[in-house]
Amino acid sequence: MRHLLVFTFSLLLFLSCGNPTRKVAADDNKVTKSELQYAQNITIEHTKQYVVVRLLNPWKEGKVLHTYYLVEHNSNVKVPDDGTKVVVPLHKSVIFTTAHANLTEMLHAQKAIAGVADLKYMIIPDIQKRARLKGGIVDCGDGMKPDIERIIDLDADAIFLSPFENSGGYGRLEQIGIPIIECADYMERSALGRAEWMKFYGLLFGKEKVADSLFAVVEKNYKTLSAQAKKSKITRSILPDRMVGSVWYLPGGESSVGLLYKDAHGSYAYASDKHSGSLSMPFETILDKFGQSDFWVLSYNGKFNRRLLLAEYKGYAKLKPYQTKEIYGCQVDRKPYFEEVSWRPDWLLSDLIQLFHPDLHIAPLRYYQKLAD
């Protein structure tokens, strides 16, 4: 179960989409557009009465996934019936994903978290602490089967969850009258594109300036790191992830993770691949394309080492990085990898650059460490 959860989160990191056509708001008010430089699947438009946020459908080009009208408290303004009215700033939200719960902390809006789903998987100290307090954060159950009654009792003002293609909707959650914020940021093609969605979430929590400032730091660090990597005299090749059942999933060359490898100026066997989602390969293809890779990165839960890795699949012994012991793992139940990298791709880029280019000593590795024997 834990291994499946790690795979699911990893898959979300490199699932992405193409570049759909933007739609212009049809509104009689004077519109001031908030230009987003990297994000392709969202538009933000300011009017005198409200802010219009349109999420473009990443699975249907040219279509809108959801439209939100952000209205300030104590405003009686009417909004068009083609979207969802959200009264901001939010004070009592229910968050289904650990990444968005952590972003709320980064924006200094953690007091607005009233409930979470999948509490046991959230390695965020403040959330775990408040969940133990009487009257604190409420555990709203499994993200796939949430406790609807608890959410209703919270009198929440918004629910944050991630949409999926052909999911069939959200069942009873859609019937209780609480705005559902569809967190489709994970479908952005680039790492900076996904991170830029923090500007939308900042608007929801009344932290627009905080979000703008944070993204400016992320963008500057990311570009500086990429420029440093380009100057390296040593470039190594990467083998990402590991077998899930009988298949090995890899990031497509145009996925957010694949583009991270490019921005790190590293060597990746599928760098020229044009897929923006994941690739599924049999081990034979991995052995052919990645058998001589210089290093291997993967994530895991609990105690793990090379011996346990080999016990999962004996074929791993044929891979060069297994033989040279160049395997770097991230223990995701101890390190806030999934909590942070969506919004701080500069931190992940720093780790990757140091693994690709051992002549560069930028900073201590934040997420990865060499796997023990």
C-alpha cells in the first residue's frame, strides 16, 4: 500500500498536458488581466466587483474545467451562473492533498485549515499537532472516501482536491453546497508553471502579496541554479524511479520532471521524447536504455536499502548504478518531498544538479541520500 501511494504521488509530479487555447472573460466590467508567465492552464482576471479565475481543461483542449468568481466578504455582488462563487479570504478550508496543505503554511495561512483528508500521510508538524488538540484540525477520512458528515459539521468555506480525467465527479461532495477548488496545477507542463499556481491560492487565502513574493524567489533561484549547471564540466546520466508490478514508469521528455532534467542540464535517455505525461516500459527496455546510467534516484517509505531493493526485483543487479552503489533515495515518510517540490522546484533542482554535476557543490542534498547496503 505504501509503495502504491509513493507511486501515485510520483505520477502526479510528472503528469502534464499540452498548451490549450486561452479564453477571454466575457464580462461587462473593466478587466485587468493578471499575467501568468509560466502557467498555461489558468487565467486570472481582476474586475471592479470580483476576480475571475478560469481553469482550462487539461484533458480537453480549448475547454474550461472550472470558473471561479472570488468575492470579498460582506459583498452582495451577483456573479454569472457559469461558475462558482467563492467568498474570500477563506477562513475554514478542507484540504485533501498534502502539497496544498503545505503551501497554505508557506503562505502563512495555516490557520485557515479546518480539516484534512489522509491525515496519516501528512508529515507537516503543525497539522499533526493541531489534529491532536480538542477543537483543532479535523481528520475528514480517506481522500477517496471522505467523511461527508464531518465536512458538513465543519461548516467549511471551500474544499481543495485534485481532479482526474474521467473521474465521474465528486459524488456527495458536489451536493453539500461547499465550493470545490479543483487543484489541477499538477497538470502543468513545467515546474515553474505549476509553482505559479500559488498566485491563485494566494488570492483565495488573502495572501496575494505573499504568494507573489514567494514565487519571485522561486523563479530567481531556479534560473540562477540552471545557469550554474550549464557551466559544469561533468555531466552524468540518470535512471529515475523503479518497477511497479511488471512496469517501469518514467517521466516523458516534455513532462515537468523531464523538463527539470533539462533545466539541470543533465543526461536523460528520453530527453528528446515529446510526451508530457508518463512512459511505461518493460524492464528489458530499461536495461537497454538505462542499464549504463551513472546514478539512480527513487523514493521509498520506511527502512530501505540496496538489499531490500534487490529483493523487490532480482533484475536490478544488472544495472550499473546498482553495481556501483550510485543509488540515491528519498524517504518520503520522513522528508517533505511531496509537500514541498510542487511549490519549491528550485530546491529539487538543486539536488538534481548536484547529482548530475558532482563538480558543483551548491548546497547539501535536501531530499536524497545514498542508499545504504
